[in-house]
Amino acid sequence: MLITSEEHTLNLLTLNCWGIPLVSKDRSVRMGAIADKLLTGDYDVICLQEIWSINDFKMIRAKVREQLPYSHYFYSGVVGSGICMFSRFPIQDVIFHKWPLNGYVHKIHHGDWFGGKGVGLCRIKFKNMRINVYLAHLHAEYNRDNDEYKAHRVLQAFDTAQFIRMTMEGVDAIVLGGDLNTEPKDIAYRLIRGIANLEDACSINNNNLGTNECANNSYTSKKLAKQEPDGKRIDHILYHGSKNTKVKVTQFKHPFPKRIPDRDFSYSDHEAIMASFKLKKGEYEFVESDVRESLKEALGICEMALKSIKCQRVWYLIVSCILILLLASSMAFDFYNLSAIIGVNIGRLFLTAVLCYAIFMASLWTSVENNALKAGYSAMELHLMHLNNQLCSK
């Protein structure tokens, strides 16, 4: 615990590095430039997302080791969670909580499921304080008008907030850094802040510092740049003090230049953000937000998702029955032409593959998604009931 009135400064940076091998543009050059840039700043803690290659993590670790000797990569899923942390101060403990819902296994072009995403926690010893640093990268929003992952992201946000709330006991301060894929007015953002009672480090800045699809980023399309020049603020640094520690934000900014030196492209398709905190002895004062309306909205989203799963299961079962009939009827015909035999067998193989997929989706996958949604729904319902009881008892 904090036992001195001395004031300490903690500088934290977070960046989505867009490091998908064979997909992300200019990845190897950008990763090296990111590592070089991290050396030039006075950072105490660095939270990175989308480090999908372990070799990129090892390269950055080797470059920053003198200034940031402590690091941790959160392994998960098929290709790793993509999140990692570097620290100037010792990491005492780590834990990773994988979210029950992480997108769809058959949406290979999105790929979120393969990362086994979740929220990571590194507890660091900062001076004579214990600080929980949380890292998260919520599911991407691929289509805002028709967001098929909204329920997934809502449950990830609720899960993250609950995880923070249940692991923050006994520490002097907590900080969450990451690409939350949610804007300040969105339900997922409101859930994380409201349930975990977190403050937004960006609140000290009068400008809306966008972090993605910004006009001055080389990877932003001209169309998006014209629609919203400032971009979207979906990367966040959130924080909370304790009964022993006052936390105050003194600075919040974009620390990286718009282009890599001697190159015509940016460090990532996201902008890095950095916050400076002043920590000293004293009781942290905060206003507890009323998250009940947000929980009601989240419950409604989950209800719609559960109804959608039921419809999907019925359609997959219908498709399965149709495919079984087609395969069975194809057995009734005899073919003597070699080309016809080859064509029919290829068709049967294709229909069999589609049938296996439909049966998998109708049985195993919809059951997994259904149970995950029900579990999240029950937990949110219980939390809302608890908040209502608290209000009635006052």
C-alpha cells in the first residue's frame, strides 16, 4: 500500500499496431519503426494490440529491453490474443480471462475468433504502489449499420468490467488501455466505464482525439477521411484510484508523428494515445455512475441475439434436411460416362461438406453461442437486480 505523500508520475501508451502477417500493409517496416519510436518516449507502461506474430513481439522486446525490461505476451486461441505489455517496473502477477464469445469460427475473413480474445491483467510494482494494468481488444465493428457482432461486443464489455471490478481489491490504482472498438456514446463503452467505475483519461482534452480512420492517417480511405476527418475514438485509456491513492490525469495526447521518418505511411492504421498520471497518497474521489439504463439496453440486445440464434438453428436444420435429400436422391441414378461420374462425385463431395457445416452450425456452434449469451444475460440481469435493490434500500 501507498505509505508516503510523495507524488509520482506514470506515463502509459496504448496502440493497435495492425500486425496481421501477410495482410497488414508495410507490417515489417512499421513494426521496426514502432519499436524505435517507443525508445524515444518516456513511457513507463506500453499496451500493444494486434501483435499477431510472436516474432514481432520478440523483436520489440529486444529493442526496448533496456528502458522497459519487463514484458508479457498473452498467449491464447489459435494465433495468440495479440495483446502484450512492456513495463519499466516489475510485473508481479499476470492473468488472462478469455471471453466466451469471440466472433464466429466460420468468418475466417474477420478472424477475431482465431485470436481467442480476452482481457489481460498485469500487476506491476510501481514505486511503493501496486497497480493493475488491464489490456483488452474487443471485437471489431465491421458494419455499423448492420452490426452482427454487437451482442458479442456487449458481453465482452460486461465481462471486462466485471473482471476489473472483481480483481481490483487491494491495489492502489487501476488502468485499462486498449482498442475497445467502441465510441464514447456506444453501449459497450458505457458498460465498461459504468460497471467498473472508470474515468476516461481523454476527458481532460477539449478536442476529440480520434484514433482510427483519421484523415491524416495514410491508411484511411479518401471517402472516410471526407466523412469524418477527426476519425473515431475507439482506443481508450481508462483509470481509477483507491481509498489510499489519488489519481489525476495531467496529459493526454497523440505521441507519434503522422508519418514514419523517411516514409510516406503511418505507424499503424490506428493512432497511438498516451496519458500521464499523477499518483499520491489520499482517497480517490469519484462519482458512481448509474449504469442501470445501459444494462437494460444490453439485456435487450442479448434478447434479440438469442431470438436470432433460434432462427439460425431452424434454417440450418432445414438446409441440412434438403442436402440429405439431394444426396440420397443422387444415389438412385447410375452414370456410365466417365465425365458425368467425376462431376457427380465432385458435386456429392461439395454437398457433403456443406451438410457437415450446416449440421455443425445447427448443433454445436449455435449451442455454444446460445449458452454464452444466456450466461452473460443472467449475469447482467443479476447485476441490475442488485443495483435496483441498492437503490431501494437507500
